[in-house]
Amino acid sequence: MRSDSAERQQLKEALQTRIKNLKTGNSKVVMRANTRWLGNLLCEAESRELPPIRVDEPLAMGGGNTAANPMELVLSALGTCQEILYSAYAALLDIPVDSIEVSLAGYVDLREMFDLQHEAGAGFTKIRFETRIQSPASEADIRKLIETVERSCPVLDTLARPVPITGQVHHNDKPLTLNP
């Protein structure tokens, strides 16, 4: 889907206003999500005031195959974050873009998830992506766009560096102490 010039201008103005406000105000925000188990391997996730999204596992994993699984959502988050930033920075830099598509593959050893071995960890051991940009812009402009997006993508940054994660589990409304 390609944006028309009025949409691109509106996006550019909105982003410029946001950037101006960030320079003078608080830039720290907290992103939130709430999830709930619906039964079997089906879950639901909510953010902001948006409709919930469903999360499920494929039939081979015991799920109902009704929605993407959490690891597929991680890949989707990376791909869509890249596409959003390509669109945003293309508007800010006045680089015309006709289309942006990202294909991703995440490699995981399921023996880790099923507690059969403890070597590489239960998450992705490698993620590969391929981004396809169609644009009449010069190669130099596209390279500048790529450098900006790669430097600024929060999902890529989150996946590429260690991020402290803390948590608390409650059993019947009583907090349990977790082993570090």
C-alpha cells in the first residue's frame, strides 16, 4: 500500500511536531501490555485501548492454529517496526517510497523449549531478515535511510542487546519468591 502525498505530508508534520516536543519535554515512556490465558494454548493480548489480539500455537505444538505464536509475533514486531521506521524516516527525509516488505526467519531449537537440553537457550539462536524497498530515490538516499532505520529501530535494539527483565509470580494472590 502506497501513501499519497497528502498522507506523507501529514505524517511528516506529525513526526516533526513529536520530535520538537521530545527535545523540550520528557522522552521516557512506559509501554504496557496485558495478557490472559483463554484455555489450552490460546491467549489474548491487549495494549492501549485497542482490540485484543489472539496468540496460539500450531497444531503440531498442541495448539488450535488459530493465530500467530509468540515467537512469530517477535518476528512480526521486528519486521513491522522496521517498516514503520522506513516509512517515518522516508517522510522526514523526503525520500519517496513505493513499497516496503520485510521477510524474517527465526531459528530455534525446540529441545530447549521442551526442557530436553540446556545449551543455547529456549529463544531464537539467530534471526535473519530481508528488506525489500521499491523507490525511485537514489541508492545514496536509500543507504542513508537504511542507516537511520537500523540505528533507530527499538525492536531491533531490544533484540540485539541484553535487556534487564524482572518479574513476579503470584499463586492464589500470594507473591512467590523466584530463584535468581
